Amino acid sequence: MKALVLAGGAGSRLRPITHTSAKQLVPVANKPVLFYGLEAIRDAGITEVGIVVGDTAAEIQGAVGDGSAFGLQVTYLPQDAPRGLAHAVLIARDFLGGDDFVMYLGDNFIVGGISDLVGRFRAERPQAQIMLTRVSDPRAFGVAELDAAGRVVGLEEKPAEPKSDLALVGVYIFSAAVHEAVARLKPSWRDELEITDAIQGLIDDGLRVESTVISGYWKDTGNVTDMLEVNRLVLESVEPCVQGRVDETSELIGRVVVEEGATVTGSRIVGPAIVGAGSTVRDSYVGPFTSIDRDCAVIDSEIEYSIVLRGASIDGVGRIEVSLIGREARVTPAPRVPKAHRLVLGDHSTVQISK
């Protein structure tokens, strides 16, 4: 079995962060989201991985390399533009050959990995195995319809009137039979080749498509709210570890990680939280569910339930919550007089300002 990982896409919902960074490389608990998926694939016993890349190919390749750091053999598959999930299968045809394969969306996060799903596929040998989860608004997802016995009888992409609340999670397993179904596809109303249409083609051909409704945790980390929630979830499992320097006037409470080369002075950190290598926390409060990446500075400030990316600094700010601070960003207090807000914002930014 091989794996096909999708790491293209513009990441428009995470702008302005993704104007300068691939969405799959935005860190959760100081590790890129993509890495969690690659580790899950490795843990399922799969070693040959094709990664579909687009405009951010150089950045993805720089982070993942040849895959050896993950115990994988990685092949990069360029895609000229995002043309749908089934288009990724189409361009990967030569790489996949006649093998079964897992298709994994590189910005998805699944607690517990995919080993059980892969094991079930190998044991039961359907032509496709999909993962489903119940969602409050299925109109934003691919939606599956099951019969009374729980078999998949229909799928539809982002339907205006969903037939169920079961959304497709971004992990699929296919036999080589899917290639014929993909080859027959025409672009949808979104001008994309839809993987839901390919799976529906397998069903229409009388082939077996099985599903698993997951009760665990899944997130598509395509927006800031979901990124922060996944960060919270991952931090829940960290173990306290202090390798950096913490002075005697500082207080660490709960599960706090201070990486090698980090310095904490005159501060209070309440876990779960991570302070990355080379970062400085001085005269500050860092609250629960906060990840501070490497080479950052938090000085005379308070921050909680937030992600701070590499090289950012927060200096003299009263309190920050529920925030995603980009690489090399600078957060400072505004002049007290006259009262005004002074902003430099990237495209598509969202700002909330108290009166």
C-alpha cells in the first residue's frame, strides 16, 4: 500500500498567514500539521508516499525533504492548480500503479491515526473505505448517505440540501479500481474533479464502498478557530519538560515544556503550554493552550490560548487571547495619546478592536 498526501491549495481561509507560508506547515504545538499526517501514515506501516504540491512546493520540499526523517520514501507530484481531489489521483496514476493507497489531506488532523482504518481495509478488501463524522452543517462538506445496513449508497459534494449529517473526513483508502472511475469524471459545477463523484462511480458499478463513522476527534485545520482548537487538543497530551533556563523568580504550573535554549525570567506559565527553542519569556504571563515557536520574545505581556509562530515578538501588551501571530510579526502597544489604532494588515485580515 502507498499513500497520496495532498499538500497543494492556497489556504485562503488562513490568510494573511498563508500569503507567505504553506497552510500544511502552520505549526500545532510547534510541529507542522502536515508532519502529524506523515507520522500517522508511517505508523500504519506505509513507507512509499507521493506528495501532491502546488505553488508552495519549494517550502513543502524544504520541510519534508526525501522523507527519511519520518521513515518514509517521498516522491513529489506537481499539480499546476487545485483542480479537485480526484485530479490529484489522476496526476498520481503512474506513481500509484496498481497498488492500494491511502489518500490523506495534508491539512487534516485525526486523533488516533489511521492504523485501524488501514487494518480494516486490508482485512475486508472493499474497493474503497471512507471515514465519516457527524457535523452540524454538512453543506460545507462532501456528504454520505447510508442505507439501513450502514452501507454507502450515495455521495454528494457540498449539497444545498444534505441527505444526512455525515461528512467525509479527509482520509480515504482505495484499490486500483478507483482509477477507472476517475478517468470517466467530468468537472463539477465547481470546475473540479470531485472525489465524491469518483466514489459514487464505484457504487454505480456495483463495487463495495465501506465507511467508518469516527467517534474520535477530527479537524480540517483550514481556519484560525480550528487551528487553535487542534493546538489545544495536542497540548492536552504534552508531558512537562524543562530543558531551557527558568530563573528562581518564575513559576511553572502544570504541563509546561521549555525547550533547550529558551529562557524564562520573572514570569508565570500555566500549562499546557510550550516555549520553543531560543525563545525568551520575560516579566510575562503565558496561559493555558499557548504554543510559542522558536526564537520568539514575549516581554511584559500576557497571552493565552494562542499560537505564536517563529521569530515573532510581543512586547508591552496587556493581554492577548485566541490569536494566531505570524512569523516575525511585531506586537507592541499603541501610543496612549491621541487615542488611535495603528495597523499594518495583510490581505483578507480580520481585526477586532474594542471601543
